[in-house]
Amino acid sequence: MRKLIGLGLLFSLLQACGGGGGGSSESPVVSASSSSSSSSSSSSSGSPSFATIEKLGETLFNDVNLSKNRTQSCATCHTAENGFIDARTGNDGKVFTTSLGDDDLSFGDRNTPSAAYAMLAPEFQILESSNSRQRFNSDQPNYVGPFGGQFLDGRAATLVEQAEGPPVNPVEMGMEDKAAVVARLLENTDYEIAFKTIFGESVFTDTDTAYTKMAEAIAAFEKTESFASFDSLYDKVLRGETFYDPLSKAAAGKSLFFSQEFTSCATCHQLRPNGHDNEPFTGYEYHNIGVPANIASREAKAQDTAFVDNGLLDNPAIDDPNHKGKFKVPTLRNVAVTAPYMHNGVFRELATVLAFYDHFIEGSSHSLNPETGESWADAEVPETIATAELANGQSLTDQQLVQIECFLRTLTDERYEHLLPTDGKCD
């Protein structure tokens, strides 16, 4: 029996704040429910308000004063109440496909990924045969090539480098330069005291040092349990706290997901051996799976519809054109509540993502995009598609796709289970 390889690759484009903000195919009118809180511009307390670097980072993460017009914080595009994605909506109530910047005008071209579980990503590196990534539940060879890092193109090697990006990105927080950001920090007496207490009295004598320390604090906050709770139904089953109903669609989907005989989802979305706790559900590989450009989104934002997102090739560490159009495989944790999907938000529904993969398989019955009723659009970067992997397998039935979707819903953190669809699909 042939193997279903491409489903693992498919999710590589599921969801980049920082060099990839966004907009939507709808009118860019932001809802009033955006989550971002500002810190006070000054303090009369005379003493630090932050006991730890993590607490300092939390306040910085939520501080709109670190953006040009004082309207946007990290939390604006990574809302804690919504799985750390950008949950702002347009006139039709749908979440933007890409994020609106601090100037209330600018959009990037990439869908903002969740900041949840970002702490788990290894530092960006190029794996060789001597240190290749072992794959599990897969008949595919070990992975060699670009690996890990932050953002969908890995251009930030670490979480600290990632946190340095958005404040000075012109289509995000829009500050002129690092010095302008540091000047904003010094407006707040509590910040000044806390930085000197945590990082040393001389921290503000060098702009680059102060800016990096700000990023270190934000990264420290992003490494706290609130970003990676590991308390989904899947985790609870793994710990023996509950179990999957053996007759449930989720149980069947779990078997399909981890089965080398029927699928190879785990090829790209399993980092550790079976039964290992704290599984990130990504192998941090890079692939091009043929996702189409989000033309509707670009048209709505009056952007160049002929623009091509080079993906991994935009990473300054990469110059091989064979990597054009590849994106990092994201985590599948909370995937059922963090729509829209792919690197550009081109798909609204998780079911569409699954059908998209299946259409590559010979004999597939999923030749139409269920969201448009039309044939799947051409790939944005056709020359580097992982054709051999995507076409290797057996088409899944509608029922099997639903089963996998139901399993993916069980990867939702407990705090976000109320956001799961109430469509009865998995009852």
C-alpha cells in the first residue's frame, strides 16, 4: 500500500508578525476587541514594578507605547485570549488574513502565526547528513537542510532576534529605529529602574544593548507556561488523565495521523518518538507545498498581485534558489482555533487545508476548493514544489479527512477549547 506523504508537508504553510504582517480580503476596519494594553508613560512609585525579567517582558509585550502611533503592541497581533494570533476582524466579522499595522494603513503579505509554543523552536541552522533530523512513523529519509528558527522563513535565528523585529518594522509597529524605541522605554520611570536593576546600571549607555535587553525580556515572557501549557486533550490522554473514546472520530484520526501505513503526517509534524511528552507537532523543516498566492487579499489592500513571496529564500542565511517558496512547518497545536491558514491566510477552514493536500493524490475526489467551488489555484512558486512527496499516497475519503480534523481539534489547549467549532462534526 502506498503511503500518504504530503499531509505532513501541507501544514508547513498553515500560518509571521515581523516582516509579515497582514490584511484581509475584506475592508480593513479593525474591531474594537483588539487586545493590547499600554503601560503608563511615567511612574511616581520610585521603585521597580517588575520583580522578574518575565514580568518585565509581559508588560513590554502588551505596551502600545512601543509603536510609532502608540496603537499597537506585540499583543495586538498575538492575542492571549485567541491562541496568540491576530484576532482582529473586518466588517464581515472574519479574522484578517494578514495584520494591520500601527499606522492603520499598512499590511504585510503573511498571516500572523501564533506565538504559542514558539519557545520550542531550535535555533536556525542547516542540518547536514551528519546531524540530520530523525523522522518518526515515516518511511522517508532523515531530513537535511534548513531547520528551526523563528518567523516562517527562519530569518530570526532565536526568539530574542524575533522580538527585535516588529517594533522597527514599517508595516508593523513602525518605530523609526532602535533609538526611538529606547527613547520610549525611558519615558517610563518604572522601565528605567527595572532595566537597570535586572540588566545593570549601564544598560542604557548603549542603544543596541538596551534594545536587545528589551527583546530578551519579551522572549523570557514568551518562554513562560502561559505560551505553552501542554494541557490539551491529547496531552491529558498521554499522561493517563483521560482517554479517547475508541469509537470516536478523533481516535480514528489519531490512528491515521501517526500511522506510517496509511499516512505520513508525522513525517513533518512529529519531533519526538511516540508517547514523548511536550511534542510540538512540528519537525521545524522547510517545504514548498504549492500554496497559491492570496490574490483576493492583495486586491483588497491595493497591493501588487504579481508579487511573489520567496519564503525561505528571503532569509539572509539562504542563497540557494532551490529553497524559494519554502516555509517552516508550524506547530499543529491550537490549529483548530487559529484560522486562517497557510503562510498568507489563503484558506479560511481547516477542512480546506486537508482537502488541498488530498488533491495532489492521483484519483483524488477533492479537485475543487470547497471555499470557492472552483479548481485549486496555481501555486505561487511552482518551481520548487515537493511534487514527489505530495503525489505519493492514496487519496483519503471525506470521512477520513473529518477524522483527522477531529484529532487535530484535540490538540487545542484547555483555555481555548471554548473557541472550537460547534458544528457537530466530531460528535
